Amino acid sequence: MSNKVIDPGLHKRLSGSLGVPAIVFMVVAAAAPLTVIAGVVPIGMLVGNGAGFAAMFGVAAVILLFFAVGFTAMTRSVPKAGAFFTYIAYGLGRPAGLAAAYLALLCYMSVEVGVFGYIGASTRDGIVRIDGPEIPWWLLSFVMIAAVGVVGFRHIDLSLRVLAVLLVLEISVVLLMSLVVVVKGGASGLSLKPFEPDVVTSGSPALGLMFAVAGFIGFEATAIFRDEARDPGRTIARATYIAVILIGAFYLFASWALVMAWGPDDVLEEVAKNPAGFVLTTAQEQLGVAGEVAVNVLLITSVFAAALSFHNIIARYVQTLAAAEILPEPLGVVHGRHRAPSAASLATTAVATALLLGCLAFGLDPYLEIFGWFVGLAALAVIILMAATCLAVIVYFRRKGGEPAWSGVVAPLVGLAGLGTAAVVTIKNFPLLVGDVDSKGNPVFGSIALSLLAAIVVVVVIGYVQGRVLRARGSRSYDQIIDAIT
């Protein structure tokens, strides 16, 4: 890398001219439509509420739209990149903001590692399905980490071009499969049974909602890319609403179609046979062998798109914190030619590699454990972050004034109620995710569930304590927590 000159004077500000479509592409690609349909939906049905899981995407979208009202109000009032942690810092104080920043890093790093585990397993199974050699899943995962690291090191425009092509293809194949199910009439006829109250409330709807929210993780990227947007005041708000509505509608329709493909009464049994390969089996039934191969290939590229998007988000969080001198300052360097947070990108790749090595050492299953546990942890973390952001919006505008009651108080309060309730019931049912139950099937907090939940507590405490220490020392870094990018 000796031929890549870095200009130290340009290392604290990103720039660009991304419009609404570009940012929506980034956010929806981070949601990884095909990855959610193939990975999150089956596990959401298994540990959540079965055929009723499709309805949880609608519930999640409604809650997030209320959240988005206050969130976008903050993007107009606070001209800073950083999203959750920046807005929480403005509303609840710098120590709380720093705690939120670390929790966000835990969230996105968890989901990225989970995605890397899933891509190893899905790629291995896909190769086997076409009579190829059975390559170790972990080898494929590390290859993907390297590929994401190379693309993520370069300018955001390269990432955008890659994501745009992959996104169009994966959305097209999921819609095609869903429409074929509708045209054929489903296994037992088309119905709205997945949305009936007794079906929605079956099993564990709390975990169902948790995984539904996981499908939206990354939509705060609309604010993270603020400094790279063409017209931040208008672009961010529009991109946020469009992203939530598009993601919610797409997931609800596609997951309903999957239920119809097998029938509401039989779909859970089919999922249980092979959750990781459920969508591929459905594609074969609905689209034939050619359709299965297409879904197989696009699933791999979809997971790559998701990993790349989360990699970009993590790198920008790290760069923002380093620019504020919260993290080591060299991580804030922006590459002189690529204009990307390349140092933070390299660090992100290194951490993902280390975490996956740890999972490999403990012998974790790449789908049910690495993907299921880590994505579950990320979903809970983002629910907590969004609830805290709603509270911060209310406090901020109550102190500052000038914002209509709807966007400054009412909508954030509704969002806070919904997200707070979701967080409480998710924590209560979290042991079900990892199989910690008693003889009657009731959740019991064992070592695995407690360890995962403890990770959230630990990073929040570290961030908050660091913020208080910086304030006590009168450090310049403390003043820069909410002014990382100006």
C-alpha cells in the first residue's frame, strides 16, 4: 500500500453527492432482502410465531414509522452524521451518546459476524446442491470477509454500484417466486390466515418481532451518510420513510407468499426439516431447477451485499468516533485518493475475522448459532437504541423548542412505547432463542442467554463511564462527542 498517499489534513470529513435513490439503495441493500427471506424468515418462524411471523413485519414497520418521525426531525435540527449516538448525545448527554455509540458498534458488528457465518453455510450448501465439493463453511466465510474488506476499503461509490446491481437482481427473484405462488394459488389456497390474531399470537411473538426488526437493521444509514448526501435536509427524511415503507411491504408480501407456498398449517413443519435451505426448496418447487439455481447464486450475492453494507456502516461509526478522538485518532484517517474511511475499514475487517475465529474455536453452528444468536443480539441492541433515540428526541425538543408537537413529542412517544415494550418482552423471552428452557418449555436464563445479554450491558457501561471520565478530566474529546463531524 506504499503507493497510496494519505493527506492528514483531509482525514476528518467525508463528502459526496448521494441522492435519495442512492441512499435508499444502500439502506435496502443493508436489509439484504433475499438474505432476510432466506435466513431470517425461517428462523423467525421456528423460534417465533410460525405462520404468523409474516404479520410481524407489518407491526415492526408501523413502530419504526413512528420512530422515523422524530428521527428525521433530529436530522433536520442536528446537522451531524452519526445517527443514533449523535442524537442521543444531543438529547440525553454526551456520556449516554457515547454509550449508544458503543452499543451501535456491538449491534452492527454482531449482525456482520452473523451474516459471515450464514454466507459460509449457505454457500457450502449451495455448492453441494449442484453436486460440487463440500468445502468447509468457515473457509468460505473467511474468503467473503476478505472480499468485503477489499471493496469496503475503497470509495463509497464503488460499494454503491456493486450493491445496486445485486439489489435489483435479488428483489426481482423474490418477487418472481412470490408472484408465481400467487398465480398458482398456494398449496391450500390463498388466505389471510397468517394475519389472524390467534396465529399471530401463537408461539413466541416477542421473538418474532425481534427478528422482524432485525430485517430493518441498517436503515439508520440514512443519517450516517449525511455528509455524503446531496441535500441532507430533504434527502435524509425522504430516504428514511421510503426505506421503511419499501422494506416493510416487501418483507410482508414475500413472507406471506412463502407461507402460502406450503400452506399455513404445514409451513412450520417444512421449515423445521431444513431451515437454512427452506427458501431454496421453495424456489425449486415454484420455479423449477433453473429458479433454484438462480436463487442459490443470488442468495450468495445478497449476503455479500448485506455484509458490505454493514461493513460500510461500522467503518463510518469508527471513523466518526476516531475523528472525535474517542477512539485512536489514526482510525479517523480518510484515504487521500478513495476518500473513504479506509483505516476504520481495515480495523473492521480485523475485528470480524477475530470474532469469527472465536466462534470457530467454540464449534458454533454457522446458521442456528452464529447467525441466529448474533442477529438476535443485534436486533435487541437496535431496539434499545431506537427506544433511547425516541426518548432523546422528546427531551431535546422539549428543551430546545421550535418543533411541532407531532414530530417533537407525540410520534416519538408512541415509538418509545412500542419499542420499550418490544425490548422488555424480547429480553424476557431471549432464552428461547438459545434453547435455555425448563422441563415445561418456559424460558430460563442460562449461561448462554446471560452472556449475550451481558455484552449489551458491558458496552453500555464502558461507553457511559468513559464519557463521564472524559468530562471529569475536561478532555477536548468530551466536547467533540457530539461534534465529531462538522
